[in-house]
Amino acid sequence: MKKVTTFSEYMGDEQRVSQAEREQIQFEIELIGKVIKARKERGLSQRDLAELSGVKQPAIARLESMQATPKIDTLLKILHPLGYTLSVVPVDAERSGE
């Protein structure tokens, strides 16, 4: 296997990361990025969000640093005080930006 030195090289190496894994990782990066952005836009610290959501601050820190993948119920608890929820959309609608 060839040596990689950057995350982009790692992600682009099909021997290391399958297309399905790339899509999952990209989804997680985008999701967590949106959670962090929403928290900061509301002027909330991780501790503030923990108090509002009932999810412990260390769990929020692990989520935001992508050290842990939250269960759906935990994610919903975190999203609610930020004014968001999860939704399932058809793949075609997602690609077209609907």
C-alpha cells in the first residue's frame, strides 16, 4: 500500500476506504459541522448545550471531535435545543438540492 500523508490522500485511496465508507464519513463530517455551527450561532458553549439537551458535556465534546458516533436518540436530544431535527429525504431530492 502506498504511503499517504494527508487526510485527502487517505480518503482518495480506494484500497483503504470504500466508496460507501467515504460517503458515511462525509455525511458525519457535514452533520457534525452543522451541529457545531448551530451551537456557535446560538452563542452556546458545550456546557450550555449539555444543560439544555440533557446530554453530558463530555459526550458532546466527543461528538464534536468525531471521537464517537452518537445514537439517534442522543443526536435528537442535542439537535432539539438548537432548533433542528433529523429527516429522511429521497436520494434524488438530496442530489438536486430540494
